[in-house]
Amino acid sequence: MKKALNLMVGDSSFLVKALLCYDADIKKAQDSGHEYFLKLVGDLSQIKNHPIMIKNALNKIEQFSDS
């Protein structure tokens, strides 16, 4: 468990960047309807809760990084 936590601390900036990029891609797919973003994120009806989950994950990473 400790090894996994240390790994997460080192990779937290990468995880944050990946989550922010995915969130931006979802918003672009929703707002523009551009085929590239729609193919990238998949079925919008199946990922409609992902922005909320991303926000929660970012908050947890921030809490973990602060402790």
C-alpha cells in the first residue's frame, strides 16, 4: 500500500493533467459536436457523469497532495 501511495505522489501532476485534458475533450465534444472529439470520448450519454467524477478525483488528489 505504501508503495502505491508513493507512486501516486510522484505521478499526481501527470494524473491531474490527464484528467484535465479528458475533461476538456468531453466539453469540446459536447459543445462542438466535432466528429474528432465525439470519437475520442465515445458515447456522450455514457460519459455524462464523467465531468463530476473528474472533479471529485481532482479534489481527492489535491487533498492527498496537501497531506
